[in-house]
Amino acid sequence: MTSQERLNELLAKAARKYRALNADLQTFAIAEIDRTRLELIDMLNEYADKDGTIAKARLNSLLRDLEAIEKAVRKNGMAALEEVVRKSAEAGTMAGETALVGALGESVALGVAFNRLNAEVFRYVVNRFGEDGLVLSDRVWNLAGDQRDALNRVIRSGIIRGESVNQLIAQVRRVYDNETWKIRRLVVTEGNTAYRVATAYRAQRSDVVRGLRIHRGRANRPEHRCTQLELADKHGLGAGIYLPSDTEIYNPHANCTSYLTYELIEEVR
């Protein structure tokens, strides 16, 4: 097995390991945001009369108090997504380092602490503008706003119909459950972006890496940007091979699970 083949194998294995980590990070983020559900349930019980319903006269006051829940979702959500980015950056940096050393030996080790490199990745991912023109905090705010709008609708409708607090709580649970796909999508997008950026930033500091090869995401759809990038030959280096500074491979599209491998210089292949 050549050094290039060994490197490809190690980075592909690391990408599979990261997919498992990302699944765990999705569960973590959902749980963090879901903590606000208990706060809302307590609020509904406080507003309830002795008959277990909430008077229509108190509706507007209750809906105003939902602002506190929205703020908590923003706070918890942002803290969770920042942790997702940090963990993903650490995984990407370590994957690149371990693979290079495993394929070529200790002579290619970076030789410095990774905290500065991971901090650079974190700053890039948190502050990057996506195709939607938003940064990460904007996306979290949109998530919190969408959730509040959905909660407003079910609570307003339930109170007007005279539903009990227990019925309202069941509706609230459904809103939280229905919103989890947005959290998962956000974690997949931001986590995989951080992993790819970390992979690329490690390559930029290497004397033996000439390029990055992008491997399309698991969906494998021809209209997806990652598939198109895999087939293109931008620099005449071969299909799917880009420079570590080519930012289009950092986040081809939302919810993208593509990953990057290193292409070595001829002398060490």
C-alpha cells in the first residue's frame, strides 16, 4: 500500500468516525434546547385556573411571557452550537494530524499545540456568511423565532377553544418534537463545515499536501454542489482536487456530509 492509499484509508475511516460524533452532537443540541420545554410547562401551570384551563383574558399576557422562552432557546441553542463547532474542529484537526503521521511518520507532525488552529476554525465557522446571507447566531435566532411562532399558534388556539393545560402541554410537546429536524440540520451543516475547515487548515500548514480531494455526501445526488465539485477539475490537478484555500469546498451546501482527503506531493506518494 502506498503512502497515498494509506492516507486515504485513514481519512475515510476518520470521516466515518466523525459521522458518529455528529449524531451524538445532534442529540446533545436537541437536549439542550429541549430544556426550555420544562420552563414553558411550568409557565402554563402557573397561568392555569383551578379548573385546569387558562382564561382567555390572560392569553395576551401569556404570549408576551413566551419571549422569555424564546430568549432561553437562543441562549441554549447558541451555547450548544458553539460546542458543536468546537468538538467538530477538534475532531477534524486531530483526524488530519493522525492520518498524516500514520501514513508518513512523525517527521510530518505539526509540532505545535492545536488550540490556536482550532480557535481559527471556530472563528471562521461562527462568523462565516452562508448562501442565506446569515451567520450562525442569525440561524439560531431564526430557529428560536420559528419555534416561538409555532408555540404561539398552538397555545392561542388551545386557550380560545377552552382546552385544558394538559392538552396544551401535549401540543407543546408536538411543537418541540416537530422542530427537532431543524436542530439536526443545523448541527449537520455547522459541524461538518467545522470538520472540513479543520481538515483544510491543517493541510495549509503541511509541506507534503498539494491539494484536497472532496468526496460527495451520503445523499449522492447529482444536483448537490458537493457532487458537482467532486466531478470538476478546477485547477488541472484532477477531478475533485482543490487547493486548501478554496473555500467553496468548506461548505458546499446546507446539510452536506461530504468530507475531504489529502493529495500528497509526488515526492512522498
